[in-house]
Amino acid sequence: MEGALRYMEEAYCGEYDSLTDYAEQFIDDCYADSLKGLPEFIRYHIDYEGIARDMELGGDVFTLEFEGKVHVFYACI
């Protein structure tokens, strides 16, 4: 049980309205400087929904839905 609690604390990424919202926040946090160099018309066409789907299907994250919110966890820490 202790290991599970530690994992929950260390792997928890937060609560979001959708996994797509998490993916958008993740990209903004990790690649903000790179995105600034792109023209606006390209930035507005980033497929955050596809990125979110790939993150989940690829095993990078997993989610739990509770009371209409998506709780995102890193799949491995």
C-alpha cells in the first residue's frame, strides 16, 4: 500500500476537463520557446487531441475519470 500511495503522489499530473486539455498544457509547458518560433497559423493547427490519444495509447500516461474530471498520471516514474 505504501508503494501505491507514493506512486499516486509522484505520478499525478493533475485534474483536467479532458486529456486534450492536459496535452495542450504539457506542450505549452515543455515547448513554449519552440512554439513561439512558429507562425500563428501553424500553432493554431496543432492536433492536441491526437497528441493526447497517442500519449495514452503509447503508455505515457493513464487517466481516471471522477466526477466529470480527468485525472492524469504518468504511466511510469
